[in-house]
Amino acid sequence: MHQILDSYENDLRAKVERKKLGEHSFYTYSCRIKQLRESFEPREVYSDVTYQRLIDVLDLWIETKSNNQAFELFGELRRFWKFAAPLHCGGKNIAASIPDDYISSRVQRPTPTRRFTDIESIAQLWLNVAACTSVHQKMQCAI
């Protein structure tokens, strides 16, 4: 598994050299690949990974990562499987069979902030910001 992740990362590195992918994007992908690497055992065989194993990995991410990070890692897992399936698993892409809403249906929805929920506080904030003369003062008033 880790060897194929290395191959995937090298493929992305080659895209950077061909100017098909930016260096900052490559850095972002590399961080996600590192997280994928940590989710699978070093001796785990790619073609032996089951649907249930992927579900277990996703459930772990849901429990231990932020909502956005779980979404990003799920997307990266799918991209990795799409890359590796034709070469190492006879074209069988089990990650594609995971429902698109698997993460979103299991994570907590973001809740609105409770700060300045009353109209008087919001009005006072706007008056304070409007009364400031410099940008720096406006930043301090807003805080």
C-alpha cells in the first residue's frame, strides 16, 4: 500500500515538473497523502483492501478529524484509488462504490455563532467601527 502511495506522490511530482500542477497544490496533496499513509499499515496489500476496511478508515476520520478534513481526505482517498485501481487491482475501484454523501451524512452540521445575536450589540459594533478613523482602529473595534 505504501509503495503505491509513493508511486501516486511521484506521479503528482511529475505533474509539477510538467507544469500541470502547482507546487502549493502538490504540497497540499502531499499532506493528504501522508494522512492516507498513516491510515493504512505498511504491509497492507492494496488489492486486499476491502470495502469494509475503507469504511473503517472513513469512520476513524469522522471521529478524529474535523469535518472539512474528513471531506478532503475522502476526496483524496477516491483520487488515489482511481489512480491505482487500473494498475494494481484489475480496474476494480472499490472507493467509487462508497456513497458520495458518506461523510456528510455522518458529521455534525456547522452551527451558527451565538456571538452578537441581538440587534443592539450588532448596532453598537457598527457604530464603534464607523467612529474609528484608521484601519488599525477599526480592526481593534471589531475585535
